[in-house]
Amino acid sequence: MNETKNVLIVGVGGQGVLLATELLSTVTMEAGYDVKKSEVHGMAQRGGVVSSHVRFGDNVFSPLIPDGEADVILAFEQAEAQRWIHYLKDNGTIAINKYKLVPPIASMKGFNYPEDPIAVVRKRTKNVTLIDAVQIAKDLGNPRLVNTILLGVLSTSLEISEDIWTRVIRERVPKGTEELNVKAFLAGRAYR
């Protein structure tokens, strides 16, 4: 890979953005890439915005993705997809979990949740994958699997072997959830 690949992962605290970032970073390192990441999670435990930049390639010099340079955005929540869409390249791809989580500050401060964040995103790009990752996770028996489901979707656009992904998932997810997380990853990988 001669160019740097940029993946932005966004969501709300408690959705697994940080674990997804750790898994993606480890997978890309295991695949032989130079990897840089940056995370913002100051209010994550209170339902605040969480974002992670992951950049990988032959030589990566900065962990931050410039506006308009993300190859892929993984959005764990619809409004976060709209909030971060300006980071997406013109031909970039966005995978959005069809889930609405109105943050507590919206009701406390009188902010309005966007009426139709998906429509706003579709005006910016046609490369949109909508996935009801929450329902898939529930069907698998654990609603906390959204992150590995979305990583499965992402994996189809990267030239990294499935074996590396599943090995890293087994090594890095909480003990006792390894096989369920692999199953969730494979469900995301098969989604289309």
C-alpha cells in the first residue's frame, strides 16, 4: 500500500468505539502496516461523543485525519454520521448503524436531534451502507456486539485476511466473549 488509509470511527460513549479502534489498530499492525491512532473520549462515560482516527500505510506521520480525507467512516449512531460527514473523501464510504441515541444534553439544553441524519449523509455520498447492527447483535444474544459487527462491514473494504481479524478479536475482546464476537464480526462481514 503506497498511500495512507484513513478510517474514522464515531459514536457515543458506551458503544464500543474504543475497543473497535484497538481491534482495527492491532489488525492493521499485524498485517504489517505502520499505524497511528488518536482518540477523543472525554465525556464518553456520560453518553458524550467519542471519535477515533486510525491511519495506516507504509509510513504514517500523523494520527489525525484531515477534513475531507477519510476513506471510511464507521458511525455507531446516525447523528454522529451527520456530524462527522465532512471528514469523508469525495469517493469515500460510510457505514452507519441504524440507531438513534439522543444524548442527555439534547433534552437538558434544548438542542434538537437531527430530523433525518441519513438523508444529510446521502446528499454527501452515495457510498452508504446502512446496517441495523443493534438488531443483529440482539439476534446473536448480546447487544454489545455492535462494534465487531461494524468492523466486519469495514473488513470487506480492506485487503487484510479474515484470519488476522478473527485471531486479533479472539485475543483482545473480553474473556468469555471471544467466539460470540467472532460470530458478530462474520455477520458484519457477510452483510450486504
